[in-house]
Amino acid sequence: MQDLLSIMRRLRAPDGCPWDREQTHESLRPYLLEEAAEAADAVSSPDPADLPDELGDVLLQVAFHSVIAEEAGTFGYADVERAIVEKLVRRHPHVFAGTDVSGSEEVVTNWQVIKAAERGGRVRRPEQRVPAALGALAREAKAQKLAGRDKGTPEAAREALLAATQAAPASADGVADVLEAVVDWARAAGVDAELALRERTLSTLRALPDDAGLTS
């Protein structure tokens, strides 16, 4: 990690790389999202070398942001590392502080209580708890969960999806109604709609010829 940070400092130096020197926290946002998505794709890659390679790209983003902040005097990599270490210890009292738990459900409940205490008891609005950068299907699934929507049975959710499809107008609202019902059905079936579609899209792309979409 120190080697990576040293490389980033060299790239950001006055005689370093012009492109790297121009970057800001804001300009790097698309790359952070892209690298995280590529790492998620690599989890299902048949080549085991893909995941460490893509995780390295994610780590590069951590180093990049840390060095930019270091230059501005706001924080450094050590602060990033310390924050996550302290957070993990603080949010796992059943491991590090002798707290008894009955199972994973109580772990999740305690986690939420500890998170609220970290914010001084302030409750975040639902839209603040669902990152805007998540995929639309993933955001809808989290929204349904926050709303306390009952998953129901896969059969009932399928019927509701069919009804939504038949009633939906050919418009943005109609498409949104159907996609909402799709996510509802996926939740009832225990399927992550976002990951399912990502996997299907990746399979489709892998099956295309190398020159697909290229014009002569």
C-alpha cells in the first residue's frame, strides 16, 4: 500500500502525469463507480486472476482520493484505514467486547443501533440511506425493504407483474410500474434483481463478436 501511495504522490507531483494532476474528488467519481462495478463483475469471472486485478483498481481509487486529500490537508490514507478498523471493532461488540447475540438477525439489529448512535441518534431520511449511485433495480429493492413491503409469495408477485405489464402504458411511468413489479417478484423469489440482470447482460456481451456495433 505504501508503494501504491508513493506512486500516486509521484504521479501528482509537479513533474508527474498531467492527467493525474488534474483530477479531483469530483472528477474521479465516475471511475470509482466503474471500478467497483468491474470488481463486482469479476466475482463471477471464470478466470480467478480477474478479481485481484479489479480489486487493485478499486484500491487505486482509494489511494488516489487519499493523496488528493493529503495534498489539501483534509485527511490521508492513515485516516481512511483507521476509520474502517475502528468502525469494524465498534460495530462487532459480540466479537470484540463480549456482547452476547442469538444469531445474525440480532447482529444486524445491533449494527443499526450502533450506526444510529454514531450519528448522535439522528435518523437519516430513507433517500439518504440508499446511495443514488446504486443501480436502479438495487435501489428499488432497498426502497421496498425500507417501506416494509411484504415480499409475499413468488406466485402472487408473478400475477401482480403480469397485471402490471398488461395495464402499463407505453411511457416512462408504465415502464417504471413494470420494473417495480419485477423487483417485487424478484424479492419474493429470493433473487437479487440487480445481480441477476447484470449476470445476464454480461453473458450476452461475452457472446457477441469482437466487432459488434462497430461501423466500417
